[in-house]
Amino acid sequence: MIRNDIRNIAIIAHVDHGKTTLVDEMLKQGGVFRENQQVAERVMDSGDIERERGITILAKNTAVHYKSTKINIVDTPGHADFGGEVERVLKMVDGVLLLVDSFEGPMPQTRFVLKKALALKLPVIVVINKVDRPDARCDEVVDEVLDLFIELGADETALDRPIIYASARQGTATLDLSQPGEDLRPLFDTILEYIPAPEGDLEGPAQVLISTIDYNDYVGRIGIGRISRGTLSEGMTVIKTNYDTKKVSQPLRLTSLYTFDGLKRIPAKEASMGDIVAMSGIEDIGIGDTVCAPEQVEALPFVSITEPTVTMTFSVNNSPFAGREGEYVTSRHLRARLMRELQTDVSLRVNETDSPDAFEVRGRGELHLSILIENMRRQGYEFQVSKPQVLYKEIDGVRCEPIERMVADVPQAYAGAVIEKIGRRRGVMESMHGLDRVRLEFLIPSRGLFGYRSEFMTDTRGEGIMSSVFEKYEPVKGDIPHRNVGALVCFEDGEATSYGLFYAQERGTLFIGPQTPVYKGMICGQNSRPDDLVVNVCKQKHVTNMRNASASEDSLRLVSVHPLTLEECLEFIDDDELLEITPKSLRMRKRVLSHEERARAAHRAKG
């Protein structure tokens, strides 16, 4: 049976190509908001970090009504590090809208998400967004998109789909670029025409594949998925099973059932094949589980998720300041929090280590793990992490490492500096085109990108745009320089003074200001030379004349203090260093705090 009253779509694109803005406009024109209602921009990005950074991290469900048809929409992240979110939600939909920026064209993540959609044989509608940009090059971008389709092996039907030209910010769409759009009706009409309606057995025993997990303090875990067969009703008895583990639960009661309408979950007595639903009451429900009627327990296969490429060690904080600022500080707290994250993040892996106080955490990239770290510190956790490392693989007896496809869009004057730096990091240039602004495409080892982003922004005077996505594994490329400068390391415990910092700043760039508590072995700045340097930032000027003392203190002017963000700290730390994370502070430190012990270890390593 075909349900013509429903369409299920996902919106996929590279970061900043306008997915969430387009969803906002679809909601407005779909009648979700009152005419006079004040609505925040990017209303779907509800998380604090999402709103602060202007990025989507978690896939979210919403729905609009158009011409008596309910269109369920899934907004997905654009960053490659959150590609697992995209991969799993594609199992819930019958087609996708592929957004492409009218100037930037297809980017690394565009290739990644399109490849996943084509592999699942989902129909794709291409939307060229931001056509109102003064530098838009719509015709060229359309050709680039079609080339990408052909490169990824798309069939004739995929190439025959219409091209929509839209401005998400203005809320307009058109099928003909020469005729400006007035609203999003051409987009809605194209969705109804080209995205197939859900098809399946409406009368059979109920079956739902869980693709997303949400959590509520009152009802616990909430499973979200699309009903692939039959009808679910509130209070019915169900069985939970899993395709991979083959586990089958005892009969469970479905306590609550919800459907999506606008930004709300609407309680529902029942829902049928094709509906995207949320359900509660099923104990320990997880992503990839199948919820079935007891009369026919049949697990559905889940999509294969791309494996992690980056690993870090999360451990209990053992610095001299341990336990001062965090609420959850023990290994038990840390373990429970990481295991809870596994239940909602399919791309994450957590492994035990030889130490009960340390855990190996694997993710899709530095951003993926840094968002986890930021969430944990905001929730009151205190811990420390190591420098990110790539995960190697043995392929046919050869040690291989992850290679990323990196695209850099830079002013022509800075292209040489970027090419030189990437070359040093074992990157190979694949293509280069453009005049005033040049687009450079490289294949580069993942470890070659560690610590490069800040260099890239410096080299391009803040005008460059770079992005990357995992491409493949290749044999290890050899040594890659990580950090060409050393660290300024605190000499003793105490409080940083203006006098001590004034003389330390001659040696490099400071990360801390006056009156900052420090401890022996803590990193307080960046040395301008390659080696680490121990400095005393706590020393004071001892004088007998108090008037002269205050005058001399006022005359000491610190050139600049550059406190590092979380991502900058992760980029800066080296193998022998750790990053201490608390709800209030970020402190970089040496693994071995004692200067004497570090010197002895260095001597032994040389000899």
C-alpha cells in the first residue's frame, strides 16, 4: 500500500550551505508559526553549543503540511565529524534535498553525503542555494554537481531530477533562474512530485527501526524511527530485537507514542506505516534496534557507520588543582558519562585501558571529540585529555593511515603559502582553479591537519575557508612536523604576577594573565624557539620603597595575552602534554610536572 499523504525527506549539504535556514523558511511558509510570532533564526539549532557556533550537531525531526500532505523533514549536520548523524537518519527517509552553495559549489562533505544517499538508492533533488549572492555562479555550480553525480556512479533517473534555485534567507525558490521566485511553493511541489510516498504493508504486524535516541528526565530514553510495517498504538505490547546482536527482549509495553508536527511532538494514540514516530517505555532502547509486534519478531539491518579515525585518552584529573572546580571528578563518573554518550552517538567508540582511571575515546575528528568535551565540562565534569592521535589500520600486511580530502578556498596571493605548508605535511595537490580566489584540493593524511587550522587562518589573514572529509586509507606517509615551537612552562606553584609575566613575555606569547593560579609544570605560554623553556611567572619585585614599588608595577605593560580556546589547546599540546578540563578552566600541562624528572628522561632518551 502507498500512503500519498506523507513524504519523508532529509536535507543534506556541506556546512554553512543553508540547511537550517531553509528548514526555518519551510516551517514559516508551511504555517507552523503565527503571522505575528517572533521566531529566532536557526530555530532547529536548539542546543547551546549549536547556537553559539552556528552549526548543527544533532539531526532533528520536524514536519510541515502542504496541500493535504504531511512532509516530515530531518535537518542534518554539515560537518564531516558528525557524518554519523547523517548516515543513520537516511534510513528514516524516502528521498533527500541536496543543498549546494551557489558560489562554493560541491565541497568535501557534499561528496560524502551524496555518496551515502546514492548508495541507499534515495532520490535526490538538487537545490542551488544562495542564488541572491552577488558572486553566485549558478550555471558553473550546476555543471559541477552533475559531474559529481556522474563521478559517483549515479544512474539516469538521478540525473533527470529538476534543479531548484533558491534563496533560503529570502524564502524563495524557482525552477527557472530567469524568473525570480516569490515563495517556496516550487520546492514543495517538486518534493510532492519527485519524492516517493512511503510504500509497505499497512495491515501487517508492526515494525520500526530506531534511528535516533532522545532523552527526557521524566520518561527516560525515547526512540525515534520510521514505521516500516503495520500500525503502532499507545499501550500495545512490543518486542525489542537487534539485527547484529540477535538479542530478543521480553514483552514490553509502549507507554507513550508521539508524531512530529512543526517543532512539537504530538501525543498520538496510534501511527501507521510511513509515519516517523517517537516512543517511550521501552527499556534500554538503542540506535539500530527494531521494535516489533510479538506475532512477528523480525529485526531490520541498520546502515553501516563509517569507523572513527581519531583517538584520545580521557582520564581522571591528577593535577595539583584536581577536584577544585568540577562536580564529577572520579573514574566512575567519567566512565558512566562516556557510556551514556555511546547510546546516542553511533560514531563514537569507548575502550577500557590498562589503567582504571583512563579510557580510550575514538571519534570522527577533532571537532567531534571537542564537542563531546565541551558538553561534558558544561555538565560539571572535570578530567584531562591527551593529544589527538590518528587510528592506523593493517591492510594486506601494510600499515595504513586515514587520508582526508581537503578543500581550501583562498585569495590568490596566499595560495603559495598554503601549498607550501600542506606539502610539508605530506599533502598532495589534486586540483587548482580560480583567478582572484583560488580553490585548492588536496589529499592529506589526517595527522597532517592536526594543528594546521590556526596556521591556515594566519597564512590567509583570516580570509581563507578550509574543510576536509575522510577519503580512504593509504600506506603511512612518513614523519610530519607537528609543532615548531616550544612551550613556556611554570617554574613553581603560586599566582602569576605582572612582574613575572612581563619578563616571561620576552620569550614568547603568553596564554595567561596576572593573578592566574598556576602550578609547577603547567604551560603558561608559547616559546618563540623550538625547545621548552621553564619560566617563573610568580616572581615579585622586592623593594623597600612602597611608592617606587607601585610605580614600577604600573609601568610594566603586558604586550598581549592570548587565552586559547578548547580547539586551539587540542591543536597545541604535544605527546608529552595533557589538557586539564574543568567547568571553569582549560589548563595545559606537562605529563611529568617535575622539571628535574623531565630533564633526566630527556637525557636518558638521548643516551
